[in-house]
Amino acid sequence: MKKDLLRAGAIYAAANVISAGVPFLLLPILTRALSPADYGEVINFTLLVTLSSSLCGLSVHAAVSVKWFERHQRDFPRLVGSALLVAVLSTLVCGAALVAVSDVLRTRLELATPFWFMAAAQNGATTLVGVRAGLWQSQGRPLPAAAMQVAAAAMNMTLSLIGVFALEMGGEGRIYGSVSASVVCAAAAAWLLFHMGEARWSADRTDVKELARFGLPLVPHAFAGALLVTADRFSVSTILGPEALGVYGTAAQIGMAMSVLGDALVKAASPWMYAQMASRTPRASLRMVGATYALIPAWLLIALALWMAIRAAGSLIVGPRYVDAIDLSLWFFLGGAMSASSTSIAGLFFFTSKTEWLSVATMVAALFALVCAPALTRAFGVQGAAVSFFAIQMCALVAGWALSLWVQPMPWRRPKLALRVLRRAWTGK
């Protein structure tokens, strides 16, 4: 069982690295082909996609993944069909709402009206792909789930390059390529669900209500989470304009290298983490605390090392118009280190099923982001916005740790003993 978990973790980690690395791989190409203003348009669209993701789809992919374990007690293909219907309808509602407010908010994001609906469409398509991939994950089939994730990333890159270069559409080509890839993958995912008999063209009112009860309470948490990663970029867009956002967004994309690495390593190590919590022994609790304390400085050192490597190879990664993004990316590497550190804290909430406290921590950090990001951006420009990203991620870490004291009491006040026990566990000495 342990080997299966480690194998699955390694497969998902590899798929995450490949798919999340697509924007990073495109960076040297796009920063030479697009002006900062054009690239700022791409970043603005990404902001809109992230902010609207909390409503589109209503997290039905997560609901279906959980309900699969109850498949013998219900008409499961009908539930999947209902989930697809909820995803489509919520996407249409979200798209219509975005179009309705586009005239009011267009001066802030500077996106044409069609892109507002396309942001919703991309989120809805991602949800449909998530239903197919989520079922494979619940069924213990990591290879097809990872293959779909990698295929979607490859199509995203291919169609984006066609839009930018073959069709000469500039920043809009990148947007159209990304949305087109999502829609094609969603169609393939839906076809596979029906072809394999895991979905049926039928919807039930009871299933729809159940799915809505699952997804609607998660909207505030998801929206708060979106604010954590977009408040700084939204502030740059509205206060400093799209050209500044182009350079700033480039720095954020460079800093994604830390996030990709952190996400991959955390997922690979999660089986060990949950095994320690499941044993419920004092020694296991000390190992968990020791690992958490050890990881914080380790992530910071990794972040600094990655930034120094990026700085040394800066001219190869970005075009001459984006050189300022290299130094700015330091704060994104450090923020990624804080985000990776907080993942182990978040695991305590998931393990105890007290995710409402995780929502509280997320919303506290989101409120801090709404104040911190605009204030620092107005005072110090893009440098202040980048510092705010680091501060917001640190706030999320501290808030999660403070609330975990009530959720899952751990020996946090014995760091030396915890580190000693962890060292013995790994070295046998």
C-alpha cells in the first residue's frame, strides 16, 4: 500500500511539474514576441480566470471524486451527468455575469468583452476535465489522470504558439490558444465519461441539490484563495497599468518555478505526512512538528538558490524589455517558499476534516491582502506589490498555524526535541 501511494504521488508530482511548467517554458518565447503591454493583457485575462474560478463549475469535480466511494449506494452515472449539467449551467451564469459587469470593470482590467465570457468558459472546461481526472484518481489510476493533465498542457502550449506566431495575434493569440485547448480537452473528457459508461445523459433534481450543497459553501473559500494569489497583480493592473503588469507578471511567472517545485515535493511527501498523523502517537506528532520547522528554512534556502540561478541565466530566460523582472522575482520565490511551508499546516485541517477552519485562515489572509497589496503598490510601485505578495503568503502561513492549535494540538513548543526525533527517524541514529 505504501509503495502504491508513493508511486501515485511520484506520478502526480511529475505531471504537475510538466503542466505547471508550461507558462514558464513559454516565458523566453513570449517575452521576446510580446511587448509588456501585450503581455499585461495576457496577465489580466489570467487574473479574471482566477477570480471567477470560485463560481464556475461549483467544484463538482471534487464532489464527484468523493461520491465515487458511495457509488454502490446510488445511480452513479446519473450523478455524473447531473454534475456535468451543474458545471455547464454555472459556467453560463458566471459568463453572463462577467459580461454584465465588463463595462464597469473594463477600465481596470482593460479586456475586450468577449474575453470576459471566455474566462468563464475556460473555468468550466477545466471543471469538466477535473471530473474525468478526479474519477481516475479516486479509482486509483494515476497514469491516465496524469496523461490527461500532460496532454492538456501540451495542447495549451501548441495552440498558444500557433495563435501568437502563425496567426500573428499577439497577446490575444495566447489567450485564444489557452481557451481553445481547455475546450477541446473538456470535450474529450466528457466523451470519455459517456463512452466508458461513467456518465449518462440524465439529470436528477436531488443530485443537483446535493451537488449545489457541496459546492456553494466552498465559493467564499475559493474566492478568498483566489484573492491571495491575485491581489498584488490586480493592484498593479489598476494602479500602474498593463505595461507595468507585463513586467510584474513576468516576475511572477519566473517565481512559479518555486511553486511548481514546492507543490511537487509536498504531494510526493504527503503519504508520509498522513501516515504520521494516522498513527496518533507522541513520537509521530514530534516528527510532524520537526518536519514543519525544518522545512521553513529549507524552502527559503531553496528559494534563494533558485533565484540566484535564475539571475545568473536572466538574459536567456527573458527578453531585454523584461530584465527588471529578474530582480523582482526574488519576492515571488520567497512567497512560494512560504506557500510550500503552509501546505503541511493545511494537511492538519484536511486530515481532521475541519476544513472550515482552513477557510477562516484563508479569509483572514485574503482580508490582509485587500489592504496590504494596494497600499504597498501605491507607496512603492511594483517593488511594493512584490513585497506584498511575500507578506500575504506569510500571513496565510501564520494564520493557518495559529488556528491549527485549536484543530490539532501538536508539540509546537518543543522544537529541539521534535528536530531530534525527526533526525533519528531519517538517519536511524
